[in-house]
Amino acid sequence: MMESVASHMKKTRFIPISSPDVSGNEKKYLNECIDSGWVSSIGKFVHRFEQEFAAYCGQPFGVTVNSGTAALHLALRALDLRPGDEVIVPALTFASTANAVMYQGAKPVFIDSEKDNWNIDPQQLSDLISSRTRAIIPVHLYGLPCEMGQIISITEAHQIPVIEDCAEAHGATYRGKPVGSFGLIGCFSFYGNKIITTGEGGMCVTADALLNEQMRFLRDHGMNKQRRYWHEEVGFNYRMTNLQAAVGCAQLERIDAFIEKRRWIKEQYNTRLGGLGCILPDDSPSARGVLWLYTLLLPQGTKAEQRDQLVEYLAKHQIESRPIFYPVPDMPPYKKFARPVPNAASISERGISLPSFYTLTEDDIERITEYICKWLRRESL
């Protein structure tokens, strides 16, 4: 009788889509901050986290900020983006990529996705570049790197800077080189569901010493470093606290383990969900992804309403899942910039993300995929 109850409780345990693991040195480093009194944006962990994470990305400079969105905005502000300028951004991404462009009064130009890896389609890039194009922001969506070789070749020919949005791709590589090291600036997020987290937070990494100094200046209210309270430009309060950076340092110590576990999760899902007509995530020949969230496309012909029914079905069985992002130009603030993006629309309609976190077990994955298989067979899609 007791075994039956325990088995039932195990089967009905809620499985979230994401859950951070802070079982390393996080508490130790936080206590160091508290004991020392350095809890705000000055402290040894801020500098350490900047140095160590930038080095992990193959870059000499890192500038911590308080969110991934702030990282994108700071990068564009450092490039002196102005009203009337254009920035090419993916149609399929989280809205902050486009928002950062609009914060500067510039125009987001939406580019469609590739069918296979869901990132921006380099074949469309040249046609969207105009005399007003000031930057391009490729997003390494769901942890799979964009085709950076083609993108860099095109942008260098047009002398247009690349800002990499790496919010979902810490540790991913393209042709053996880490993301964040291809563009002029790489922007990362450390939100609670990312590969590593600081709770909230972000970072810009760069090899450009002048941009490094400009971003630091703008991050701290545009205040002169030698003349306190003298502001030379309108800057921002985008600083990361020493407390957050302490968590980041502890997380970075374990990033390889986090990434390997997520790759194992991908293989477990792929093994169990193969042969059902779904499009499953996988590395491309030139890229090694990191699986931010395990995201698949339901079978051809699936409508958004049916995908949402699956989300509801899983929720009834105590399993959290999420639809993939909406195409940004479909939403009210961005409709005036809309253009046809059929691949992004199709991917968005059929996409669903499943639980993907460090302590996810094989039993959890077995339970999740069992319900998905039941639903797919029931629906006869």
C-alpha cells in the first residue's frame, strides 16, 4: 500500500520547464559579499565575473549589466544608433531584440528564419541591407548557433557591424569558436532559466577596447570617472550587483556540467520522440548547440490551437511546457514594421518547448514523452 502511494506521488510530481541549480559555491560567495559589506555594484565578484566569462567566450573584455535586454541596448547605444537607422533582426526571437532597437528610435527590419535551424536566413540578408542599415543582430535561437560564416562574410562586405544576441546560447560553438566572439559585441542574458544564471543580469563581451570603455561609461549614468557626479552624456543605471556576480562566478564554475547535462537531455528526448513526425532539435554540421530549452516542431499540418491543446494536456498532468515565440512583427508594437516571414510563422505555430534543466531525471523524461506520444497518437496528426 505504501509503495502504491509513493509511486502515485512520484508520477504526479510537478515538472517545471526550467529550474536553476544553485548547489555549488553560490551561498559561499554570497556570504562573502554580505560579510564584507560589498553588496552593490562595486566588489571583487563583478570584476572576476567579467574577466572569467569574457575569457570563456574568447574575448578580452566583459561588461556586466542588469539584464540581457540592457546588454543589447547598451551595445546599440555604444554604436551611436540613431532615429532613422535600420537594424536587421530575426522575426522569430524574444521581443527584447527588437525592443532594444526601438529604444534608440531606430527601425527593426525583420528577416525570416531558415527552415532547418530556425535562425536568420543568410540568403535573405543582402536583399534587406540598405543605405540606412547600421547593424545586424543574429540570435542563436534556443541555443543553436546561426550560420555565422555566411553572416560575417556578407556583413564585412557591406561594412556593417554584427551584434550577437547570445542570450540562449552560453557555451555554444560555431566551427569550434564560441558564440559571442564573431560579432563586434556579444550580448548574454543570465535570467533564471538560462544556461547559467545570476537571477537577473547580462553581459556584453567584446574585443574592442574603445567600445569596452564606452559601454562602461554609459552603463554608469554617463558619469566622468575622474570627476564624480559630472555627467558628460545621458547614460543608464545598467549595473550588476556584486551579489549577482557572486552567483554568476559560482555558476560559471559548473557551466560545462550544465551544458553536458542538457545535451544528454536532448538525446533522451530525441530517442523517445523519434518516428512521430516531429522535427527534433539537432546540431548542424558546422555548429554545436547547447539546448537552452528542448524545443521541437509538431508534425506538419499542426495548428497553433492544437499545439496549445497539447500544452494544456501536459499541464493537467503536472508538466509545464511552452509554445515557441510568436513572430515579433505579428504583435501590436511591431506591426508597422511587418513584412512576410512565412518560415517564422510556420515554426512558431508548431513549436513547443519542454522541461530542460540540470536536475531533470530519466524518469521525468520518460513521463513527459509518454504523455506526448499518447496525445500525438490520439490526435492522429
